[in-house]
Amino acid sequence: MFDRLLSLVKKDGYEVVYLSGNQLFFENNVWKFGSRIKAFGKIDKGEFEILDLNNGVTLRFVYYIDTLVEVVLIPTFILCGFTLDYFIFIFAFILIIQLFIRISVLRTNSKKIFENIIN
């Protein structure tokens, strides 16, 4: 099962950061050349852990989304909207919509990754 995890992570274009007997940490290199649309739908960082419990084996999948750009820009645009011109609120609104779309897409993609590993 662990070999399957490793091959699926590498096939999807993620870089393996840490690999041990029961843990696999991976991340997406956002600075490499490629389509921005594909990068938009990729998980920033993730972790797989195989847990051996009393009732069987459990696979734990944790993924992380980097929202630093949105967290910095949305309040900046809102502040500029109050101080400069109210049309700047449109940029904050667009970023909020983009953030919700990105979270939805990443949730769907993470479920697909998990289903590919289980099946």
C-alpha cells in the first residue's frame, strides 16, 4: 500500500519531502514551470500516515492549503476601498470568490487522490 501511495504522489507531480516506514510528506513546488490552472487545483502540502490500530489498518490523509496571498490582499483591498476609492472593493470581492472556489476545488481533488489510493 505504501508503494502505491508513493507512486500516485509522484505521478501527480508532487515532490516527496519526507518518507519513513509509515509516513509520507509531500508538497507542490509552485515555482516550477507549468500551467497556472493546474497549479490552482493542486494541494500545497500533504501528509499520509498509515496507522496500525486494533481493528485494522487506517490511512490518515491531511492536506494543507496556502492562503497567505488572500489573507494579505483581501484586508489590503478593503482598507484601500475605505480610504481611496470604493471601486477597489471589487478586487477584494473577486479574491474572496477565488478563495472559495479554490478551497472547493482542492477539497474535490483531495477526495479524488484519496479514492485513487483506496481503490
